Amino acid sequence: MAEPASHASHASRGNLIVRHTQRDRTLHWLVVLAFLCAAASGLAFFHPSLYWLTNLMGGGTWSARLHPFIGLAMALAFYLYARPLWRENQLDKHDHAWLTGIRDVVDGRDDRLPEPGKYNAGQKVLYLAMVACIALLTLTGLVIWRRYFAGYFPIGAVRLGALLHALAAFVLVAGIIVHIAAALWVKGSVTAMMRGTVTPGWAFKHHRGWFRQMIRPHGRH
């Protein structure tokens, strides 16, 4: 996803268009794996009824010990994945029009909407929310990591950190659910993240502005 989209000659594979590079696909699935492990171990300690999830991590002791390290691994993989995408995910006036016309998005009336670039406004909002949530989870996670940081922070900060950690985790999980639903709704999205390529028809239908950029002849701006 971090691959420049200015020259079609560098972004095509036969009759397909490269949407996700191998590097980005690898990092994306590493984030997914780390998220599943972190979510399972985190939810296990969130409520007694979910404690059975610790069995997935080898029991309560291992879940408690591994959760912070898995969280840090997820944050690092996400940073490496998301950092090159920062500029492409900034909201602009066209995104505002896309968001206010969300009903047209749901109903498939694309002709009434601005042509989205590589990422539409919904994807950008989700991206920014995930950046904020993972940053907050990392910071608050260090504050409440008693095994290594006990005594470094006052009890009031630890309690506030635990609350913010839970809230950020809730928003992140909700955002991931939306992300999965959207990926399944837009046929071809999951395949693109698996193989890295999309058809010209898919690009034209879902990200028309990006498609026009990808087929622009070399040297034209």
C-alpha cells in the first residue's frame, strides 16, 4: 500500500493493478495475528466470563505475561505498516462530501459521490482511529504494566490508565469489526490483501480517482 502510484509501469502485473505490496501484506497479517492474540488475552482479564480465553495462550499466567509483549509487537508492526500511508489517509474536502453522502455509498449510487482516491473517506477515518487507539493502548499499557513499571506512576495514573486502556481497546475492536464487515461487503478486498492485486474493473468501480492515477502515462501530472 505504500508503493507510489504515480507510474502505471511500476504498478501493474499483467492485466492486474498492484494495490498492496508484499511488504505491506506481510505487515498487515502480522498485525492481524498480534491483534487476535492481544484481544483474546485482554478480553480474558476484562470480565470473569471471558477468562476461558486464557486457554488459547496457555493459561492465565502465560496470558498475563505475554499480553504486554504481544501488544508492543502489534504496535510496532502497525507503525511500520501505517507510517508510509499517513499522507494518503489525510482527510480533504472531497472526503467530507463522501461522508455526508454515506447513504449514496450504501445504496451504490457512486455517480453522486466524489471519485475516491486509493482510500475512501471511510477507510481514512478508520485508519486515523486505529492510529489513535493503538498509540493510546501503547502509552496506557506501559503505565499499567505493573511487572516492570510498578512504582513509576502514582495509583491515580494507573487507574486512569486502566480505564483509558479499556476504552481504547473497545473502540479498536469495534473498528476492526467494521473493517472486516467492509472488506467482506466489497467483494475482492480480501483477495487483494491476499494476492496484492486488483482488476482494472475493481479499481475503476471502487477507487476511480486512484484508477485514473494508476493508468496515467509516465511523465504526465
